[in-house]
Amino acid sequence: MKLPFIDRIWRVKGSLPLETPMTPATAFDKLDPLFQTNGTSYEIAGDTLTFAKKNPAAQDKLATFTRGTLKVGELDGRSVLSYNVTSPALLACFLAPLLFLALGQGNVAIGEYEKSKAEAAEKSGKNDKEKKPDEEDKDIELHWIDVALGAPAPEKPDEKDKEEDKYKKYSPKPAYILAAIFATLYLVGRILEPWLLRSIFRRNLSDRATTGDIDPGERLSQE
């Protein structure tokens, strides 16, 4: 069963017209350094290169894309590199916000449950057994040194504030913040990573990748 909309979450497809006509063997030879990294395996069958990466290092230029195929062919008389790659990192960034949103909603549900349970216990008089009748009205006494220094007497905590602090641990805000962070990472990565991938392929397949760039200072001295 094919799910194209879900597949687009972590799959990147595209094509890159090459500057000069070249055979698949020539193109793959230029791309070979990209696959000479630890944990990378690849296979060439005619005009198609299939690769897979296991635990790629951070220095790996294709570390984001751990599996895919590259194909070199012709389109409108020009050599074209077509690529179809997948990125588990993009998939993780897409799923993470959903997980944190679920956790946030779970916290809300738990907080509401605890609050309703406390209200029910208060109505039934269970709270009276847990604290003394004069506990709430008892003034907070200052140390005699604080009195001598003229320190003001501390105010008794407001009951409303105490209730808010009690249920603050069930706030969904931290989960929502993390969800927003990962959603932003996915949106940025979904735009940036395909652009970087295309740039890497273009750089390795360009004529300058073979001949090498001439240093500007050296070019001026030659002129």
C-alpha cells in the first residue's frame, strides 16, 4: 500500500541537470568520495547507484540521508542525475511534536483528574483529618533577630496560590514548547536539507570538482 503524503515526510526526490554530458560511470566516479565513509555501503548496477548508511558520522556530508538511489540518464539531450533518498532524521523531527503534544494533553487530563479528586475529598470532609483546625489561621512567627532588625512579618500564602502551585507540575507548557521546537526543526530541515543535498551533488559533479579551483591570488599572478 502506497501512502504518498506520508512518504513525502521523510523522502526527498529530485533531478539535477549536469553541466557537461557524462556517462553513469563517470558521474558515479565523481560521487565516489561521498560514499567512502564508515558505515556506508553501495552498489552500482548500470546507470543506478544504491547506497545505505549505518550510524553515519557527523562529518559525513550525507549523514542526514541514510538510504537511497541515484540514477544517471538523459533528458532533452542533457545528462541528468535523478535521486531518491530517505531521511530518518526528518521523520523523527516530524513525529516528535506529535509525541510531545500527546504528553501535554496527558498532563492536562491528569491535572484535571487530580483537581476533581481533591475537590471531591474536600466536600466529603477528608481534608479535615489531614490538618489541624487552627493550622490555617496560625500566624507565622519571626525569629527574634528578624524582629530586632525590623523585618516585616511574612504574609500567609494565599490559598489560591497554593492550589496553583500544587497543580503546576501538570502544566502542558513544557511539552508544548518542545513540540514547537521540533516542528520548527522539521520545517527548516525539510527546506534546508534537500537544498544542501542538491548543492553537494552539483559541487561533486561539476567540472571544477575534477580540475580543481584556481586560487584567486594564483590567477592574478598568472595574468
